[in-house]
Amino acid sequence: METQFLKWLLPQLNKDHRLEVLPGDDAAVLRFPGGKRTVVTTDLLTESVDFRFSKSSADNDFPPPASAHQVGRKAVAVSLSDLAAMAATPEAIVVSVALPQNGGRRLAEELFKGIQEEVNTFDITLAGGDTNAWDGPLVISVTAIGSILPRQCWRRDTAQAGDFLIVTGPLGGSLLGRHLNVTPRCREATAIASRYPVHAALDISDGLAIDCGRMLTASHVGGTIELDLVPIHPDAISLSEVPHTNQITPLEHAMQDGEDFELLLAMPAEAAQALVQDDPSSLVAKTTMQPRIIGKVTESLDFCSTTPDGQTKRLEPKGFEHVFQ
Amino acid sequence: METQFLKWLLPQLNKDHRLEVLPGDDAAVLRFPGGKRTVVTTDLLTESVDFRFSKSSADNDFPPPASAHQVGRKAVAVSLSDLAAMAATPEAIVVSVALPQNGGRRLAEELFKGIQEEVNTFDITLAGGDTNAWDGPLVISVTAIGSILPRQCWRRDTAQAGDFLIVTGPLGGSLLGRHLNVTPRCREATAIASRYPVHAALDISDGLAIDCGRMLTASHVGGTIELDLVPIHPDAISLSEVPHTNQITPLEHAMQDGEDFELLLAMPAEAAQALVQDDPSSLVAKTTMQPRIIGKVTESLDFCSTTPDGQTKRLEPKGFEHVFQ
């Protein structure tokens, strides 16, 4: 706990009707609407793996360097994305950081501004945190807390054979910069949950193929992705043309790239068809969501892709994974 | 998220009636007893600042090196200590870690065993986490979630002039090893809260002088600590005799050393006297708690120490603080 920083920080925190005890005490006490469940998730980002700061103004490497403000926003956004994947309403976050001793104060302030922007956008409360100094690079961990009515939350392990698979937007190429400007689908998730039956859901953080594989495996089912239905983000096309990356196709980027943070939903066929025909902005004002059916869940445990000419291939669930030995 | 590690981890997690959705999904859903508040706190520990691992068997430096098991336990314990300081009942934790790429798997397992030991001791649930690999040293962040009845929690900013100040055990010298074997006063806190009025509380993590100063400042009051009443831990005496540390007295260790994790309470005089005369084990079976009155809260804003011969001095709130620029 760094007193000078806290003195700067605390007066800036919103008063919030959900906080019975404000940040600055040992813990925050949260007042939730009666009868709701508490939903909690945590994510940690490290400099060099999840983002890097520019060392000079001439730095124009790929992927683009992040500002501390972007890192603050993103650290919150990825945790909120997990709440979206549960259809939970975000309520609060707590944030812990390890800051480099030199320049840490300024970094902390910029981080906080990014965090605060996200807090305001999603009408949540920053309920606490822990600020540490050390001689290493920046590490930031955000725990997000949401609420949901009993038995209303989406799970990843309850997809059913016959369900249609939906993604909420185009995929691939996020490393060109979208990975630093994540919009968690919190409002979209709660709006969809209030109107449509959803059997299973997760957020695509490590890549469509790997994350879809996780949902199907957890649900003890298989599935087929129709490759011509997978919505490809323009960034995936641009990235496939950048010469210094692995030369893979835009479709491969859409299937494998992480950090899209769109939702993958498994829904009964009729509900899925209704959702994609619905006007997204009638669900959530000004949403950028574009739900698309990309395949279906099967009783057979195989996880395959199909092409319009009828070719079927087993899918290798490629994507990002942390590796340690 | 490291799949191999998760496969090893998930089957070991307790089933728990509070978990509507188990770890392994995007977030955990917690079922709390109706009408209670959710209490949340987060702490982050970094290698080199909060602990260090032994690099060789001949390593006998001071402070003693930690095992990963001890780090896991401690990371949980310090967050639970924050819940104790609120008189909240611990319910759940989420844990995020950044692990070195080499040896990270083994480290993660040992960490987890330490975490699990603490989870079992305090009958809480490990509700989720995030496991990351990077090329830096170990960082671990624990968010603890507790419950409490509305308006029952202890705060740090409500000490009242006339209150007696109590510590729950002897202080100082924790760096000799107790800092790696922290016992959060959770059971003691809820037991005291159920039987005695407590006006303010916090856990002594950065040192009695600095933490007491924080309570008094937050409460807009002053206070006096009677130096001959401060219970001095035998470790404070031992540490004062170790030649290669700053040569300070046992009392100075008791006043300044961090990481004791005893509670500091501000209580009405009569209640304080009853608590210290009570048998601690009638409150909590097998507790090591030894509550002692060490001073009182004053209307004057000064924060002073007194000696039996009547000398009064202004107290400098010395103790541990993270510093970054």
C-alpha cells in the first residue's frame, strides 16, 4: 500500500450505493440486491506476455505497444468478459498490481485512469485493491464480481447435441490493435439471456478453435464448424498480408487468434435463428454485436470443420496457451 | 490457463455447497446465505519483496527463505487476515499467479498445496483462478470473499475517544519465520464480534505504530500507547540480538515490525476489560490469541506513547511501506 498514491486515488473513487464500506478499509462490503448470486472471476496480465510498453517513439514493431491507460482498461475488460460469458451483471472489481519502482507512480495513475474509464462504462464499482512496488515489470490482476439470479447463469459445460453454435462478431487479427481495445459483451449477454434460451456459453479469449473445443469437451458432445460461415474480421485479412508474421490465411486467423472476446453460444436451433435475425440494436442500443451461426453441436464426440463442397476435417484446437514446465 | 496443470488441479478441488458453478468455467457462482453482505479483499505478493526462495542448500541468510508451499499458504492467509479485520466470515478465494516458465509447473503444484491447506483450515472454497507463465519471478494475487450480516462489519474509521486499544497477541520479530506461518484471526474476530462491541479494527500488517496511526487518522481521533503494556514477542528479543539487522530494541521491533497479522481493536473500556479477562479458549477452541490492552483513544488528535514514569512522546508511525516513484 503506497500512502501517497492512495491519497491521490481514494478521493477519486465513486461513492456507490452498493458499498457499505468504501475502499481504503481492509476490505469492501458489497450490498447486492436480495436473493442474487455473487459471481467472481480473476485475470492477471503481465508485461511482455499480455502487452508491452513502447521503449522509444521510433518503436513501430508488431504487435503495437500499449499505453498504461490501455492496459488498465484491458485488465478490467478481460475480467468483465468472463462475467459476460456467465450472463452475470457486473457489480464490482478489485485490482492488485506490482509496479516497477521507477516510474511506478505515473504508471499507476495512468493504469487507474484506464480502469476508471471501464468502471464508468459498465457502471461497476472499484471495491478495493493492493498496490505493490518491486524491481520487476508491471503485473496487474483484476477480480470481477457480478450478480445473477439463482440458476440463470450460463455455463460452458451444458451444450446439447442439436444446438446451433453462434459467435457474436467477426474474428481474427485482434493483435493489430483490437486486443488493446476490448469491449466485453456484458450488456449483450444479459440482453440475450433475458430473451433467448442459451444452453452454453464462453468468451473467445484463446481462439475460436481451442475455446469451442473446450466447450464441447466440457459438455461431453462434439461439433461441426462450417468454415464458410465463420465471420472473418477485416483485421484478419490485413494481418494475413503482413509479411513478418506466420503466413496463415484470414480464415486461419479467425479460427486460431486469441483476444477477440466475442461470445460463443450454444443455443437451441430456433432460438439461434431468431437471434441472428433480430436487430442487435433492439437488444442493446449502439451495440457492435453481429451474431452469426457458425455450426452445430453433435452427439458424436468428433470436433470437425466442413467446407461448402462437403469436405469434413477433424479440427485441431489451435490457439494461445500459457506454457510452463 | 495451462491445460495440463488444470487437469491436475480441478479434480482436487472440493465440491462445495456454496458453488453453483464449479471452478473451470469462466467464473464461479457463489451461493451465500440470504441477506448477508459480500466482503471482498485482494492482496498480491511478489518474489523478492514479500518472500524469496532459497537458491542453494547452503543458503542461511536472514530472513529465512520460503518454500512454495509456505508462499501459497501465506498468500491466502494475508487476504483472510483482511476479512478477519472486518469480522467477516471467510467464504471463498480466487487466486491468480504469474509463474516462471522454467520450473513453473512444480512451483504451481506446491503453491496450490499450500493454498489448499489454508482453504481446508478455514473451510472456504477456492472459487477460481488464473494461471499465467512468463519469464519473470513468481507473483501471486489472492482475492478473498467473505460474508457478514448487514451493518455488522468492523471498520477502521470508527474508533471513538475513550475506547481502549487492544492487540490480540505479542508483536515483533516476525521476520525470523513467523511471517511465513501466518495465522489469520478469522475465528477470533467473528467470536469477539458476536460477544463484544468493537468500535474499530484492523490487522497489523505493516507495524503497530503505522497501522494504529492509520486507524486513529481515519477515525479523526488521537491515541496513546502505553509502551510497558505492548506485548513483545520472544522473536522480537531474538531479532534484537541478531547482529546483522538494524540494531533496535525488542520494543521497537514490537512497535515497527510488519507481518504480525494480529488484530488491533478499539473497544469501549468495559468491553475491553472483559475481553482481556475472558479465557480466550472459551471464545475459540485452541486459539493462540492473547488479547492485551495497550492504550486508549483520545479526543486530542495527537498520537503518543507513554512510559510508566510518565514520559510522553509523539509517536512516529514507522513501519513497512511500498515505495515507488
